[in-house]
Amino acid sequence: MNRAAWLQDRRMQKFRDVLSRWERGGLSMMDAGEILGMSERQFRRYRDRYEEEGLAGLVDRRLGKPSPKRVPSRDVALMLELYGAHIGAGT
């Protein structure tokens, strides 16, 4: 299990624990969000997604997607080629 998957699994466990405490009346939404490091509104959104989709609703949808800032491999190859030519020229 890679680090990102492990962290996601840990966040899901923590969310379920905090959600169960909130459902029993032991926590307010504000307290639950604070424990999870999110706002009360974000806690409500997570709760709604969990009720609609189960654990699948808590999956971080950003994981596994390439960054929109990622440089295309052809540009990297060109840069390395130009850099090698520059270094090889002795300047």
C-alpha cells in the first residue's frame, strides 16, 4: 500500500469515528469538523456524500489524476537536449 492510499484509508477511518460520535450526540458539527481539520460546512458535505455513496463517496477524487501543471514529456526531452548541448559547448 503506497503512502497516499494509506493516508486516505486513515482519513476515512477517522471520519467514520468522528461521524459516529456526532451521530450519538457527543459532538457538534463544528467540533467534528475541527477534529477532522475542516470546516463545519465541509463536514456536512462529507457526511452527505458518505450517506449517498458510502465509503466510495469519501475517496479523494484528485488521486491518480495527472497534475494539470505537469510538463509534457516531449518538452522535458527538448529541455534536456538543449541543456546537454549548452553544457557540451563549454559555456
